[in-house]
Amino acid sequence: MVYMTRSVADIARMPRGGPDASCVDRLLQTDRLEYLDRDTDADAAGQARKRAVLQALEWTGQFFGETERFAKLVLDELAEIPDPKVLELGAGHGGLSRKLLEWHPTAELTVTDVDPASVAALAASDLGAHPRATVRRMDATDIDAPDHHFDLAVFALSFHHLTPPQAARAFAEGTRVADTLLIIDLPRPPSPLHLARLAVMLPFAPLVPFVHDGVISSLRSYSPSALRALAAHADPAIEVDLRSGLMSPQVVVARR
Ligand SMILES: C[S@@+](CC[C@H](N)C(=O)[O-])C[C@H]1O[C@@H](n2cnc3c(N)ncnc32)[C@H](O)[C@@H]1O
């Protein structure tokens, strides 16, 4: 299939399942925000829900070995670079940056998130005092850094938070500031499997903030064809290497 540059309006309307998504797949999406995305939740209860989701993410990442798997993916991309500069976008709890600092003796990490409360928590943690880490607030759709400043930018389990126009911006910005943009995100399963996954999760969504955000994440995840269309819209010069899993996270390596 050829992925052509699409108009801004086409991209804004593109289903999460991609330009050629089936009718059922088009129904399996939502504009509803996750707790993690709610700016208006500045009250104590809203902040507590966000913290609960981030703590659950950190715990599951460690327990199921995903943090280590993601760190290996990053280090594989950096194998030829002696003292790499790495940007983590959407770092949340910072677990991936911590693992990279632990495993790579000279890597410099810029650890960022768009959420000011998460950035404050990261800065107050061990990462804020680490000699090879800098903690900053950054928006993946408008990155405050010069061209090619980083060897690699990684955006883990966060891309689905972006609307299609924002996601295209993140492709453009990530490949502008870094030589390699590594996106790791939830897979979008085929519709029957997707429905089964949602049916298992839905009863718990009103009770457990992590599951609530998980259901919305699943509905907002992008398919491989959507990811290719977004990259092509951002810049036809962006080359995308896509490794998609059925249930395991999908991996996108993007370069210009
Ligand atoms: C589900 S959490 C993932 C946290 C962590 N990367 C992980 O793998 O567990 C998504 C994170 O993306 C962040 N995020 C959402 N929109 C963003 C944007 N435009 N730029 C940067 N980060 C963003 C959220 O604040 C949140 O911390």
C-alpha cells in the first residue's frame, strides 16, 4: 500500500485504525480523555487518580519486564554510539530513564513529560539529582530543542494520548530533534480480539483508575497503517520501520 501525504482535514478525521479501517474498527475508538490527560483534574482527587495510574504503570512495567524490554530496544538502537544523548518524552514515572541510566555507563538522559505535576515529581526523585539526567517539561508535539540535538528520542506507551494531528506533529518534532525516534505503544488488535479485550476490562473500568485509562488507551491506540499515514503526513522523508505485535507493544523506529 502507498502512504500518500494527506490533507490536514483528512488526518484530523483519520480513524485510529488507519485510512482503510473497517466499519467495526471505526466504532472502536473514543475522544474521551484518560485520567492522565485531564488538565482540569487539578483537585486532590484528580491528582490522586493520576498518581494511582502512574504507580500502576510503573509497577506493571517492572513486574512484567516491560521496562527492561523497552530499555533493551533503546540500547539496541544506540549500540554504535559511544556517549549517547537520549530524550525521553512522556516519561511519566521515569522508570525507563532510570533503567537506561543504570544499564548505560555514559548515556545522558533528558527526562521529560508534558504534565507539570509529573515533571515536579520526577525532579524531586532520584532522577532530579542524577549527574547524567536533566528533568524538564516538554511537549512531544512542540519540542524545545535544536535540530539533531539528541541521538535518540523515545516515547513509550504515550503516543495514543495524541490526536492524529498532534501525533503527526510528534513524528515531525521527534525526527527533527533526534536522529532516531523510537515509539513504543499499545498494539491495536484486530476488531474481534479488540472487542474481547474490552469486554474483559470494561466491568472494572469504573472501579480501578488504571483499567479506566487502559480501556481508553486501547480505543485510542493506532494501527500500523495509521502510524504510517501519520508519518507520511508529517514528512514524506520520514522512513518508518514498524514492528507490530498482536498483544505485545508495537515498535516504530522513525528516521529522516
Ligand atoms: C501512559 S503514560 C506512560 C508513562 C511511561 N512512559 C510508561 O511507559 O509507563 C503517558 C504519559 O504521556 C504523557 N503525555 C501525554 N501527552 C503528551 C505530550 N503531548 N507530550 C509529552 N508527554 C505527553 C502523559 O503526561 C503521561 O505521563
